Amino acid sequence: MNPLEHSLKRLRRPDLPAGTMALAQYLIGKTLVHELPAARLSGIIVETEAYPPGDAAGHAFRGKTRGNQSLFLGPGHCYVYFTYGSSFMVNVTSEEPGVGAGVLLRALEPLEGIETMQRLRKMTRTRDLARGPGRLAQAMHIDKRYDGVDLCAGEPVWLGTPARPIGAVGSSTRIGLTREVHRKRRFFESGNPYVSGPRSLSLS
């Protein structure tokens, strides 16, 4: 019997703090879960990036479009987009309905379904299964089909309570941007080996 199946509980929408910056920090240590027919995949969220309203690097900056409309659903929904011609990215919407903003999930510490993640990622090194946003989506088997899913309801992809006590949360500038590059809107569990990006950005 897997004790995590009983210890992880779905987050309720009232549990989520108001505002993108607060949510990005709050999600560190929480879990992301995907219930598949043959396995349950889960991991501890150890790295996020905030894209609040008015952020020129955010997908909602120029308003609502057919591609980004899930960002405007209100807090606790899944916004999935495809980028670099190869990778999906998983985000959690963060503001009141009608306001476009979200938190990018950048890295997970795998918990459940590791063998399935290894098959999905075609690799065995656990540390690299979900270290980076594209890897995270692939390891968790999340693609555009899950865009708009309510992560606080009875959907197969959901946000859960912590699986363990979380360490200190650090912050830095975000990774790989050409706009708003100076803003410290990336958050991570300090010292966690599953955090992505240059080590120099994960020491604060």
C-alpha cells in the first residue's frame, strides 16, 4: 500500500493565496498529481516562476486570445502551452476571473510513478526526470489536453498538500527571458537537487 495515496489531499481554492507572487511562493512544497488509468504520477513542486498582471514576459500581457484564454479563468486552473517546437509548459492560474496571470511550474521532485516517468522521459536518472518545465510536463504526461482543467476539483490532474516539510524558499531572477529580466520572480526550495537552471541562481 502506498501511504501517499491517503496522505496527499487536494488543495481547495480557498487554500490558495490571493495574487501571483504569493501563489508562486505558496506552491513550493505542494504536490502536483496526475491520476492515470494504470499509475499515479506525483511530485513535490520545488521551483516556480511568477508572471503577474502587467508582466511584459507573461502570455497575458497583450490580452486574451484563443491560445491563452485559460489564463483568465481565475485561480487554480491549469494553463498549458507548447513552446520551442518540442515542449509543453504547465502553469497554475493565479488571479481573479478575467485577469490573466499565472505561475509556471519549473521543477518537481518525483514521488510516485517514477518508473512510468522514466518510460515517458526515456531515461532513468531520477534527478533529471522533471528538472525543468518541459521535462516536468513530459514526466507528468501533461499536454494541451489538460489546458483549462480545474486543479482544485475532481479532475485527473490536481494540486495536493505537501508530502514532507519544506526547506527554506529562495528567490532569484527568472530563467531564459528577454523581457523583465531583472525581476526576482523565481522561487525554489534552497539546496534541493531537483531545482533546474544554473546552480548560481539557486543559492540564495
